Amino acid sequence: MSVSPKGLQGIKTIRDFELADKVVFLRLDLNVPLEGGKITDDTRITASLPTINFALEKGAKLVIASHLGRPKAFGDKKYSMEPVAQRLTELLKREVILIEDPKSDAVKALLMGLKKTQVILLENLRYEPGETENSEEFAHAMASYTQIYINDAFGASHRAHSSIDALPRIVKNKGIGFLIEKEIQMLDKLMTSPARPYLAVMGGAKVSDKIDVIEKLMDIVDGIIIGGAMAYTFLKARGLSVGKSLVETDKVNYAKEMIARMEARGKSLLLPVDHLVTEDFNSGKAELVPGESIPEGKMGIDIGPQTIKLFSRAIQESKTVFWNGPMGVFENPAYAKGTFAIAQALAESQATKIVGGGDSAAAAEASGFADKMTHISTGGGASLEYLQGVRLPGLEALRPPKTSEKL
Ligand code: AMP
């Protein structure tokens, strides 16, 4: 049994099983972005390849399963796994057979005569309402053809859904794939033995989304940088004017308290010292405000050059950096400079740099520096919840009961 980081205690990995001729149910996160039926970013598919290829090389009969978006009804074509099946066919150079209904006998029938050159892919698990309801009945249907269950869907492991929770609870032989293993090892290292100084770079839209993770990080890190729209709530808490920038009024007191707590612990909290502002979000126009305060009628949309210098220096002085959330409205190239400069500073630093998923992963990708990061998480929500100390249902369902109680 592989026992490495604490978070994986008691959990087997795909290496621990004899896979030859066994039916392996591989729960992946193939929830890729689609536009007009075309995959616009296949990172989640390529990130799953090591586990898929390992299972195939060992001679497993593979049933691959994932959710895709939020379909409204069974068979909702917009969320069909068809494009994923096509991409997998190209990448695996095998025939990928797409099964409409994971509950039907078609799966068992196909498995009986499955050739080495074929792989089964189930249609969008969320076509079945039982998936999000964590249905036992749906889980039993999937378990009826599963000999070994492997979860490698890190990005979905914070959801107690049927294929993540109920199904592995009723399958005896179960474990994780290489992607989850790497994700947890990286996140565990951040929580237990980060090289110091350890800096968290937080950005994005809302303080309220990140309070829990900030609370946890505050104990562990040596310093926190706050950029993005979140920063204006903090600047307001410091009594500065923020114009019409996004502010969460009900979080201003929290921000005040947090500033005081960081000070009391002697930890640094860096906020923007200059800004790019606009009057109209959609105009693509921006002007520089050289100080901390933002004038009436203007809205902060990116950090300014002095802030870039300040934040980059802090990154250079750190040995571990966790980055979550863009520094501005990076989706618009006119407001992306700050975010990309932070990505560059990370790329140039010798630190261990871990990027939280979601928008931060997209920003790292768009900056062109993604390959210079130590690790980019494939799961935004899952990585933040894990860092907060929340137990992920997708991991807990894989532990023997005793280990789960002790942790
Ligand atoms: P999150 O999902 O919380 O990481 O937030 C990411 C979003 O925050 C992105 O879509 C950014 O466009 C947005 N964002 C970052 N900075 C700002 C800003 N100054 N004003 C408005 N939105 C922002």
C-alpha cells in the first residue's frame, strides 16, 4: 500500500492493483470548456493521460466516466461527451465507444467482448439526476460492472456525488490515479513543510469566496499579497477611497480585522500602491492612478507598475508561493498586464510555485508562463477546499474506515 503524504493515508493508488483483464471504472474530470461543440482547452484530458495509459498498458478493460457542464436534461446534446470521445480517440489511438446510459446493460454486454483496442466512455454522468444527488441506486448500477474503482477526478473530488462518493463506498477495490496523487502531494507540502519564506498571492473577484482559505493560509504563510478586485475591500478597510471599484461592503470589517491580525503576528500583508482604472469596464480604456486612492467615478481594473514592482520583489524573496486569483480583469488584454507580470515574476523565481486552479490556471496559461510553474492545479474549488482543511468526499470514500476516523 502506498502511504505518502498525510492526505493520502490509507488510500491505495492504481499501482497497487493487478489490472490485467479487470474492469476498471476510471472517474476522471474531463469537464473541458466547449464552444460550438469544439473543445477550447483540452488540459483536463491530457492531464488524465498518464493514468489512462498506465491502465491500458497493464491490460485493464477501461470504463471512463466524467461529468461535463450542467446539462438540463438527459441527453442534452450541448453537454454530450461526443467531442471528448473524439479527442480521446485521437490521443489514445484506440476506438472509444460512447455509451448513452451508464445504467443500461449495454455496458456489461460490451465489456464481455471488449477488444484491447477499445475503450468505453460513459456519456455525461450528470445526464442522470442521481449523480448530483449522490444516489445509491445509480452507484449500484455503476458498481455492477466495476471490479476496480479509480478516482483521478481531482477537480470533482470536493463534491459528494454518486460517482465520487456513493460508488467507491460500495466498491471493495478502490484507489486514486496519478493526477490526484500529485495534486495532494503538492498541496500537502504547502500545508506541512513549505520552504520559507512562504508567500500567498491572492486575487480575483470576491473576498467572500476566499475568506476560508485566507483564514487557513494566515496561520501557515509568512506573507500575503492581495490584488484583483479583492484588494479594494482591503483598501477601503484602511480608510482609502476606492471610487466605484468592486467592494464587498459587508466584508470591510473582516478586512480590517485581518489587517490587524497580520500586523499582530508580524506577517506582511501587501496591497496595491497604484492602479489602472477606467470609467467603463467594457471600454478597454485604462488610465494610471499613481497612488493608493482611487478617485470618484473610477473603477480599479488592474494593478499599476509600482505595485507590479512591489509584488514581484516579494515573490523574488520567497521560497514558496501559492497563487490564486488574477490581479485584474485579465480576460481583457487591456487589463491583463498586472496578472501577466505576476505570472512572469513567478516564472523567473526559483521558488516552488503552486497555482490554484480555475481562473488562476487560465491566467497562467494565457500569460505564456504556465510551463514555468511547479504545479498548476486542475481543480479550483477542490484545491481551495483542500487547503482550508476540508475533507474531500472523493478521498474520504477511498479510505478504510479506521484511517478516516483517526485523521
Ligand atoms: P476568482 O474566480 O474569484 O478568482 O475571480 C476571477 C475574476 O476576478 C476574473 O474573472 C477577473 O476578471 C475578476 N477580477 C479581477 N480583478 C478585478 C477587478 N479589479 N475588477 C473586477 N473584476 C476583477
